[in-house]
Amino acid sequence: MIFSRVAAMAASHQYAFGQYRLDTQARLLFRKGERVVLTPKAVDLLIALVAAEGRAIGKEELLQKVWPGAVVEEGSLTSHVSLLRKALGEGHDEPRFIETIPKRGYRFVCPVIQIPAPTADAGAGRMMLVVLPFENLSGGEKHDYFSEGLTEEMITQLARLNPDRLGVIARTSAMQYRSTNKSVQQIGRELRVSHLLEGSVRRAADRVRITAQLVRASDETHLWAEAYERSPHDILALQGEVARAIAREIQI
């Protein structure tokens, strides 16, 4: 039954097809590392289709899975399939992902690869960290460029520290949380990280003020925080100083 396969998918979490990666635990779809925005029901529909492992699924079965216990017209299913096709970048004439089975239902036709979860040995002792986009407190587009550049350089500095002990989330995945109102715990679950680095930057005349905080995702505890005020010419050295302080705090 499709329901047992969906349960198995929830335990596996990660699936890849084409240029896409589906995280069934976080309920997120990514294309080349960039998040694809989907409604909750569209995510439910995609998970149900992928879970069927290439088998055709009847419309009634899909309605029960995506809208359990609710009376829903078939048109709602049709519209959500269309939305999902649009999000995946396919048309009706050449289905690369979702095939319509006339008078029956739908089938997910793209080959799906299960991404195995890291083994206990492979992940032992290795922490995962995301550098959230530094908040621009100066205002203005030119200062946005500066704060984004600072974020990117911090990612680079931290990724170089000790790759065997510390993994750093890529910039493309981190930047989607710019100006987010999601909690630290929610971001931690979505990106599967243990720690987050967040901060702000303000430029005034010939000085730059930077704040940085290291937060543990599981309980939102601030493990380390510091404020710096330097000349713009000292930023590169400052980035290294922050990276070394974080390395000391998480003992890598």
C-alpha cells in the first residue's frame, strides 16, 4: 500500500530526482540547492507520488492521502497537480515527472534515488553549522552587498577550519533565511545543523561594527557572543578572529 511506503519515506528523509532533492522530514523541495516554494498540500501530493515508486495511483487514493477525512472535489487534485508540474518546470505534452493516466490517476515517472542517511561512524564527532545572512543595520543597497559579502566570507573561513570535524552549509541554502521569522530550532531542523552563527553589521563613516552570536539549535542557547568595531580595512583579519573564536567554543 502507498501509505506504508509513505511511512518508509518519512524515515528516510532524502530523495533525489533530476535536479531536485526532496526532504520528506523537513517537507522541503530543493532545485540545485535553492528552495522551491510549495504549498503544504502540494508537498503532500509530491511525497505521495514519489512514494509510489513508479506505480500509478488512483485519484481516490490520492484524495484520501492528501486530504484525509475531508470531502474534496476532484478539481482540487487536478489543480494541485498542475501547480506541482509548474513548480517542477514541466508541461502536459512531455511529462518528465508526473504522467496522467487517463480515467485512473497519476504516476511519477522520473527515476528516484534514495539518499542514504549518514551512518553513525561517518557522522561521529562532526558538527554541522549554518552561517545565517548577517543583518544590514545601515540600510541601503550598497550596504546589503557588504553584509552579503561578509556572510559569504565567514562561510569560507569556517569551512576551511577542520572539514572532518565541522561541516558548513553552502551559501545558497543559507541565504534563503535572509530576513526570516523562523525560529532557531526550526532552521536547525530544516537544515539538519547543530549550530547557527547569526549577526549584524553596521557601517558608519570609517568604522564598521559587527556583532556575532553562536547559537545551539536544539535549545536556542547562546554559546558565544561578541561585538567588534574596526576599520573596513581590518575586516579580513576580523573574519579569521571570529572563526577561531567559534572553533574554540565548539572545540574543533
